[in-house]
Amino acid sequence: WSATSPISGVGVENMTLDASATTDSPGTAGTLIQIIWGSYNWVTGVRTLNTGNPPYRNNMWLYQAAHNTIESNYVYGSNGWDMSYGIEVSYESSDNLVDNNILQHTAGPEIMNGGEGNVFAYNYAVDDYYTANGTAPGFQQGDSYSSHQDGTYFNLYEGNTGTKLTADIIHGTSWMTTAFRNYWKGADGPFKNSSTQVVDLESYSRYFNLVGNVLGSPGYHTTYKDTPGSATSNTGCNTIGPVSILTLGWAEGNAC
């Protein structure tokens, strides 16, 4: 809405955005709502439907943005593609608030792709629909994806309800995330049977704080902690990881 950046003081409220008819190319950067180089903007009361084939990269996207609020929205849909996120905060975005949203049937409901000082609070995620483009229908994706990019630190997850907290090593290191009073159950339905650990902090995810959380599903998670002897020397998936509350220090995917 402006020929110059940054955008500031703009709100998107009380509407539905339906992208079910889109045919975006896989891996491109389509989105329904993007705030780029913006500050002090907000999105509230919005329903987004990202069910094209293939879907957009995400439903809502904060990109190099600061001091924005995404609050009280309903986010739906993907077709199981690798890159079809719900709400993505990325590329040095800082001091943003994502709270009180419902996220359903998305591959990665809340994902951090680089940034600091952001808060994800009191969001509800269910049916984290990820199939690796149909090749891994039983794989459990994390809904509170605290790190998928280097330079991710000093972020807070508080009071969220969902399946899993993940910090991977795919694109670099992360550190100093705090998870406070969340409920993550680990297994999202009977159809998920791999990568069902509750908290997955992969190698080089450092100085994380887990405080006052409720973790796991009774009768399913039978191991408290799973750690490798050497994160770089293990290959493939072990058998303990999927039924563990915590998998700490494994290389990419090796505790799945």
C-alpha cells in the first residue's frame, strides 16, 4: 500500500483470503499475507485458506519485519508439501507477537526462519499435515518450529497447545529459545508413526530453556531422553527417538 518502505501502522482485519484455486510452482515464495520491511502493523480476525495444488509457501509471513502483531486468526491448509507453512517469521524479523491463533492442517503451523526476540503465545495447532509431498505420510512435523534457519535466538514460546517443539540443523545453528508452560502431546493422531518425539533439539541447538511444560502422551512415550554418542557419526533413524519426550543433540533426522 505504499511506494516506499518501511510500511508502518497498517492493519488487515476481519476477512477471508482463499487461495484454493492457486497453482503456484513448488518451492516458490507465494503467500496470502506478507509484511516485509514493516513495523507496528497487525493482522487480526482473518481466515486464510491455503489449499491450492501446490499450495503457497505460507499463509502469513513476517519478513525482515519488527514490532508486528498476528493475533486471533484462523489458519488452514496445505497439501502436505515440504514448504507450506502456517505463520512464518523469518530473515532477521524481531520483536513480533504471534498469539491466540488457531492453525489447522498446515505442514508447519508456526515456524522461525531467522530472527530474535519474537513471541509465540497461546496458539492452538492441530492436524499438522505433512507428507513430504506424499513420500512420508507417517512423518510427524513440528508445529512450534523454533528454528529452521541460522541466527534464530532469544525467542519465547508460551502457553501453546500442539504436538511438538523442533529446532533443526538443516540451515544452521540456533540458541537461547525459551519454552514456558506449553502442552505438546507428541503424537498427532494414530496415523503418525515417525518423528513423534515431543521436543527435538538437534545438534548445535544450544542453551534452550524448557520450563513448566506438559509433554507427551500416556502409553505412547515410554522414554524420557534420547541422546547420541556422537551426533555426526549416526545415520538413519533409531527406535527410541519416536517414543521419547526429549531427543537432544542428534544430527538431522537421525532420531526420527
